[in-house]
Amino acid sequence: MINYKVPLRDIRFLIEDVFDFETHYQALPGTEEASPDVVEAIIIEAAKFSEDVLSPLYQSGDSGCTFKDGDVTTPEGFKEAYQQFIDAGWQGLSGPAEFGGQGLPSSLGIIKSELIGTANWPWAMYPGLSLGAMNTINLHGSEAQKKTYLGPLTEGTWAGTMCLTESQCGTDLGQVKTMATPNGDGSYSLSGSKIFISSGEHDLTENIIHIVLARTPDAPAGTRGISLFIVPKVGVNPDGTLADRNAVHCGSIEEKMGIHGSSTCLLNFDNAVGYLLGPLHQGLQCMFTFMNTARLGTAIQGVAAAELSYQGALPYARERRSMRALSGPRDTDKSADPLIVHGDVRRMLLTQKVIAEGGRAMLYHSAMLSDNMFAAQAKNDEDAIQLYEDRLGFMTPILKAFLTELGYEAANHGVQIYGGHGFIKEWGMEQIVRDTQIAKLYEGTTGIQALDLLGRKVLLGKLKSFNDFRSLVDQFIKSHSNKREMKPYISQLKIYMRAWRFKTWRLAYGAKRNRDLVGTASYDYLMYSGYIVMAFFWARMADAAFSKLAVGSNNEFYRAKVQSADFYFNRILPRAGAHGHMMTKNPESLMQMPEQNFSFH
Amino acid sequence: MINYKVPLRDIRFLIEDVFDFETHYQALPGTEEASPDVVEAIIIEAAKFSEDVLSPLYQSGDSGCTFKDGDVTTPEGFKEAYQQFIDAGWQGLSGPAEFGGQGLPSSLGIIKSELIGTANWPWAMYPGLSLGAMNTINLHGSEAQKKTYLGPLTEGTWAGTMCLTESQCGTDLGQVKTMATPNGDGSYSLSGSKIFISSGEHDLTENIIHIVLARTPDAPAGTRGISLFIVPKVGVNPDGTLADRNAVHCGSIEEKMGIHGSSTCLLNFDNAVGYLLGPLHQGLQCMFTFMNTARLGTAIQGVAAAELSYQGALPYARERRSMRALSGPRDTDKSADPLIVHGDVRRMLLTQKVIAEGGRAMLYHSAMLSDNMFAAQAKNDEDAIQLYEDRLGFMTPILKAFLTELGYEAANHGVQIYGGHGFIKEWGMEQIVRDTQIAKLYEGTTGIQALDLLGRKVLLGKLKSFNDFRSLVDQFIKSHSNKREMKPYISQLKIYMRAWRFKTWRLAYGAKRNRDLVGTASYDYLMYSGYIVMAFFWARMADAAFSKLAVGSNNEFYRAKVQSADFYFNRILPRAGAHGHMMTKNPESLMQMPEQNFSFH
């Protein structure tokens, strides 16, 4: 049983020493309220709730949801925890004040999501999906729709879902078949089946607001014929009270590898009443707003997995005794030394550690971008919106895919550190692996994120956001070139930044002559970019730690940060080399084999 | 549901075109009977049994074993399948003829194990563990013990287990506490508890022969005080009939991440009657004979996972449609192109393919070494025994750890290719991931194999077996340097062989000054070595394919082999670079952080 403790010291290091959230919040309109005191109080409270209420339900929740006669019952304790959560106003933390939210910065909401998600990811998916629905309605809904739905969603008495996938398509939403026929009164009748709907049915709230992708009659084929609809589980009267049950029902829940506490539903729409959300036939564009939030949300799962698995593995590595240290017995009075003396166990622990902490830094950086984005939207500043959309758009596929791949790796190290015991349910380590597997799949698989990064964000974007990120790193390199203790990091960063630029140009040039190159290079390009981006944040953390060490406070903590950066640069970053090598290979070695020759049975 | 089809064409390619088993068998005493006709017939029959009987029980067996009042019931159909298996004489395929075995080569037994293990790994563990017990008794037992136990074990009416692990130790067996007290009549009384005993209790056979590691009173502390004992579940009368139930009982079975069909038992010995096996206090040495077999057996699981997951993913990638090929729509009459047109999906499929086929080649090569080893043992040729023990000893940790790590990777690709559906139990893809996780843990974790390779086999062995393997590759390089179409492979092999030698020397030199280097380099050294070893076998497969292409038969099959080799050299082998880079790093970046500074809660 893993007792999650929120890594408060690490979080404070980021928001105070590395990123200076205080200055960031003061500079933005609408986030001034987030003073250091407020931020600290919120994190402390979120930590308490996560540790005391959610964490104890993590392993027991693995028993899963039950489905009966269209109803879903969540695992024992989930409902009570949810009630406590909304009673304390957590769901509306970053929600708009006019609908009952606290109007605090989006970045604080992301930190909150990290804490509750690390404590209990399957549970955290219920409020998480609601946030997606809230954001979508907030951005694309009419005033009347906002008024009807955002209050209870912000409060958390209602929940929300996103209904995209159908059995024939997940990634390729142009193949969606669910039909929305106008009723003549402004409403639509929706018919069809959606699968893999997270939180599609549950017992936590009195209503569930489904945001549904569907096709209208005579709409153009493919993605251009798709629109977005609001389909409430229970109809809503003009005064906001609940009306009749709508014709959307859960047909079954999936038996999955993990996240058993989260219901994954088949939803059947049988002439369910729905309301157009946003412009007709622009459902997919509207959806993309949600997707960026959702993908950032999913990236959190990578950090969460690494952190939780590390917290599970570290005490075991300190307590469990096996063999002797290679440099000579350490605890001669004991029959064996603790696991942590062994180099290979340290390799796995430190890998988990630098993934968790490096990933968190990447996440908080992006969270700040999202604050900037919301501020730009509030001011209707088109240039600023574009700028932050581009910056966030560049980071999103890296965070989503790279951090979930590495989080999954970290979770596997946790199992490995436990040896055979890691395979046993009781310890909770294997559950993290099972629960994290999905992070690489939903909200766009790793392969899709990779195509999004290289094909869309970098190449179609004419390297703009790529160059933008590069200049951020270059600035850092420039301003730290003379800092003696930063030399090893700066020199490595320089080399990788030069290679990244060169290889990106090479891919841009090559893709013009052979479009397949985008597909054959994309995964390696994403991983390559991820390792370099994480190196930049580890360099920044090392720099912040050195600055603190120079003034002499809490030396051990900061020294450990520098040593972690050391580990990252020496033992993780070199992986980028292999990816960089492979991504520039001729597509032929991947594309030449005729489909029928993949097997000869 | 995955319908496993034995890749007969691939297997024939290896035993005929690449390794020439016919010549190998003819040259060895005792294996002449294994004519090509016999080999073919056995493989065909094993394939039928695997496909028709075992494969259909794979997914249903995931429901698991049940435990009640000390008894274990295996999943539905397991018992009947086992009866068919022993009725056909499969258990004794490579068993000694004097005890009812067919006396066929050990390598054929390994191929059989591959087929049944790919079809249904959890089921295959029952006969697999028995083989371990049989081998141990055959090598270390008295004539009387062999006479008592080997007949029914070879027949399969009895099963066997290996009882090593206790709750306080798995890897570090010097900490074993189970006590064996002499009864004065030559027998011993065993008391203690063993955990994680695969097949420790089940309903497949009338008796179970436990091979148990235990300590005798007044034995020296640590590994030198440990002996091996035979403890039958049911006592055996001098005439071979069953006597009284022995005092060894199953206390519970573990709830695990996977291999639910295989029982993992807590066994309690309460003054159970046991018999010393092999010399007193040399239990661990005797155990190591078993361990090599068991580790080779576990390596099969890596190949099995890659093969099965590939067979699950390939039809899906051919049938499931999503998006358009980057080079332009292919199936314009359909709403989307099949997954297999996409570069990144091909990357995952081909990775699975080259792991399965490359791993199989490594396995069959080692299987031939094991034939040589058995022949040497039969002749009591000490020099030959040493030679083949060294060769096998060098390959074993690479096979066990590298192939299970890569098999696990391949299984994960299978899930990824299915997208969200990969996470759903129904399709069977996630089960392969869960079932394969254990392969990296049991019979010595990846970390332990890595230490065994670098610390024991390479460095303590003074690079002898390493140089021996190198000369095998160098010979190949030399004899193929002039073959024009082999140029790309030979030139790469040359570079890597030089680097491998150089880096090994460097580690040998560095380890003398800093023992920690062995531990900090071991994992990367193992993976590095694995990629190079697999490259050698892919080069040999390419060579065999080129030779066949030159004479013009079945071009497509051989061309696909060459293209697979191409993929391996271009897109997998470069990973070795990163490992090679990291393993020669100063241990400091791993060892410098004080234990207490790994977290600051």
C-alpha cells in the first residue's frame, strides 16, 4: 500500500525558485488574487484532501465499477470523496467567478489536478472530464447555454463528458456516424452509439452533460460535416431544475486493463434531445480547444505515475535487503544491504525521480502558458491568443506523449525495484502500470501526438513555434554561459540545440520530397524533442539550485537537485542520440515491405 | 481473440537455411534420430496441439485459478489439455529414454516449449516447471531417486516445482530460513514457508515433487549452508505407488498482475519429509544447473510475447481503417486507409516482427549450444562441458533479460497499435502485456541478469566467453566481407564489434579501480550487448535469405527477411549507441546522492 505524500518541497521549488509564479501572477490581469499565501494555502489543502481522502481509495478502487440495468456504481468511497470535493469548492477552483467558480489561475487548477490525480487517477477522471465539458461550453456555448449548464458544472453537482469515439473510429473522427436530426424547434434528435466514454455514467452527480460529436443530415462527408451537441442525461427546465430523463443510456461498461475505478461506457443515443454547441459543421474545430486541455490533463498522468511509483519504490529500496554493495558490505550487522546501495536500483529510482520532477517542470511551464492564453482570451487580444496557442500547441504533443511514455516507463521501474513482489496486487505497484497504460492511448495515441508535433506544429507551422521555443532555450544558454557551475549543462544543451535545429531542417527539406518521411520520423522526432526539452528544464532547475546553494540555504535539498540534473544529463539525455539518429533515416526501411509480406502463414 | 498460428515458415527458415539443424544433429552423438522428417513431424504435431488445444484456452484462462481449503483448481480446460499433452508423450520429448522419454535433442524440446508457450504461457508453466525439477534430479539425484521420480515426471503423471523464494529473500538466497532437520533415517524434516512457488499446487497431476532449498542445523551462514531437498506432496512407496500425504500444504495463491492461469503458491512445510538431493551444503551450486535451463525457458517468454502480440496486431493493422496514407489516399473507395499504410504503425509492427524473429534466432542458436552441452555431459568430456557451459553461460543472461525486455516492449506495441481497444480485455492484447511483465522478474530480474553478464560472465570470466562469442562474429564478418549485398550489414557489425570490445576493455579496466562501475554499467552493458548479438543473427538471416534469393526460390519470403534485417539495422540497432554511451559514464552520477536525499518529505 502506497501512502502518497504530496512532494510539497519540490512543488515550492518550482513555483518559487524556478518559475517565480508570484511575479507571473502579478503580471497577468485576473490572476492577481493568487498571492503566495493563497497559493500555499490551496496547495496545502489540496494536499490534505489528496493524501487523506483520495489516496486511501486508490487500491481499493481497483475493484472497479459495477454496471446494472443501465446504472453504474462507482467503487466504495468514491461518491463520498466526490461530495467532499465539491463541498470544498474544488471543482470550481479555476472556474469563472460569474458561474460560481473561484476564478483562480488555470495553472493552479493544473497543480490541483496533479495532486488529486497522483493520489487516485481513476477517481480524478470524473471531475477531470467535467472540466473538459465546462471549458468547451464556456468557449463555444451561447449565453443561455452557459447560464444553464456552467453553474452546476462549476459547482460539481453535475458532471460532464466528451463523446467522440465510435466503434469504427477513434482517431479518425471524420468517420463518425451518430446522427443529429433537427426537430424544428431549435433542438436536435441524436441517434447512434458512442464507445469508450469516460464517466459516461456514474452515481456521483444528479445529472451528466454529454458533449457529443455528431453528423447532421446532408452535412458534407468527413470531418467538415461534424457538429458538436449538448445532450444532458436529464433534461433541464428553463428555471434550471431537472426535467425528464433524456434518451441517452449506458449499454455497458468496458472490462479494461486498468483504471477500473473510472467507468468507461458504451452510450446509446436513441433520439436523445440535444442542442447545437458552437457553429454548425465546426464541431471538430471546437473540439480541438477541448483537446488541448484534455491532452495537457493527460500529460499529468505521466508525472503522476512517475511520482507515485517512485514514492512506492523508494521506501522499499531503503528497507528491503538483498546482497552486498559492490564496493563492500555496508550494514555488516545485517544479513544484507538495502537495495538502494545497488547501482542498478539507483538507476531505476533516479530515472523515476528525474521523470517525475522534470515532467512536473515541463507541466508547470505549460501551465503558465495556459494562464497567459486565458488572459489573452479575456482581453480578446488576437495576437496574444495566437502566440500562446502556438506555444502551448508546440508543448502539448510533447507533454502528452513524451511524459506519458516516460511515466509508463517509470511505473515499470517501480515494479522492477520490487522484484517478484512488484507483480503482486497487494503492493500496488503493478496497478500503476495498468492504470498508466491508457495514458499513452486516450486523447490521441503517442503516434498521433508525434504526427501532430512534426507534421502539424513544426512543418505545417513552418517551424515558427519550434523556433520560438528554441529562442527561449538560446536565451537561457546565452545568459548562463559564464556561470561556471552551469558549464556541463550549457555545453550539452548547446550541442543538442544545434543538432535539433539541423535535424529539423533536414526533415523539413526531406519531407518535401517524400511525404512518408513525416510518418516514419515522427515518433523518434517526438522522443528526441522530449528529451531535449526536459534537459532544458533540468538545466533551469540546476541553475535555480545553484543560485540557492550560493546563498547557503537548505543545502541538501538543492544539492540533490543538482545531482538529479547530473543524472539526467549523463544517463537519460543520451537516449536522444539514438532517436535523432533513427529519425533521419530513409523511410524505405519502414515503407518498403509490401503489406502482404508481413507474414507468411 | 488472437488465433495463434505457429510461424512454420519462419521456424523452417531457421532450422534449415540459417542453422542447418540436420548437420548439427547428425554430428552429435545421441541426436542422430532427429532426422529432418522427425523434426518436421514433431513441429507439425506440436503446432496442432498449440493452435487447437492451448491457444483457445489463453484468454479464458485469464479468469485465473481458484483456491479453496488448500486445493487449487486450474482454469476450465487446463486439466483436459494437460491430459492430452501427456497422453501424446510431449512431456518426455527430450527426456532420457531410460525413464520413458523420447530422448530427442534438447533443442527440439525448446522449440516445443516455444510453441506451447506462445499459445498459452500460463498453461505452459506447469509442464515447464516440471522440466526444471526433472533436470535437477537427473543431474544431481542418486540412482534410487532417479528411479523413483523420473519415470512419472517424464511421463507427466507427476509434476515438479522449484521452491527457492521466501518472504524475506528472492534473489539473495543466502537468507533462506527453511530448516531441514535430519530424522536419523536418512530423511529430513522440513519446516518453513516458501512464497511465489509456480505450480506449487494444482489439480493436473496426482503428485507434485517439490525441489526445496533449505538450511540444515549448524550449517554455515549464507549461501554455503544451503542444501537441496526432494519433498514429494504425496509420499512414494518403494514400489512407486503413492503413500501418505506429506506435510506440505498450499496456504494461499497470489493475486497477480497476470499469468492468472498459473498458480503462484505460498507453500507451508510443517515437518514435511524430505530427501537430500546432491551433496550437503551445495544446494545453490546444484540449483544453478536448473537456473540456466529455467532462464533459457524464461527467455522463450520474450519471443512468445513478441510473436503472439504481432499476430494479434497484424490483422488489426490490415483491417482497421483510420486516416489517409501520407503519400496520398490508397483505398479511395473506402472512408479511410488501413492502419498498415502509416509509417508509425509499421514501425511498431516491424519492431515486434524483428524482436520475435531475431529473438527466435538467438534462442535456437542457444538451443544448439544446449544440445552440445548435453552431448558433452553424456560423454563426460570435461573440456567440452566447460566450453559449452561458458558459451551458454554468456548467452543466458542476454537471452533472459534482453529478450524479455524486448518481448515486453513488443507486447506494448501490440496494445498501442490497437489504440484504445488495446486497453480492453476482450481483444487479448493487454493480457500479453500483463502476462509478460513477470518474465522480467522471475528467474532473476533484468538487473540481476545484467550483473551476472558483466560481473560474472565477462569480468570474472576474464572476457573468455566474451572473446569466444566475438570470434564467432568475427569469423562471419571475415567470410562475408566480399559478399556484395551483405556490405551494409557487415560494415555495421564491424563498427559495433570494435566498439563492444573497446568498451568492454574500458569497463574491465575501470572496474578494477571502482567496483561500483560494474553495478552502474551493467544494465546498459546488457542491453548494448543484446542489440549487437541480435544484429549478428539478423545479419546471418539476411545472408541465408540472400543465398536463397540468388537461386531464386520463394522470393517474397526471403525478400521480406532481408527487409526485416534492413529495418533492424536502421531502426533498432542504433539504440545500442545510447546504451554504449551511458555505460561508460562515471559511476558518480548514479552513486553520489546520499540515501536520505532521495526525497524531502
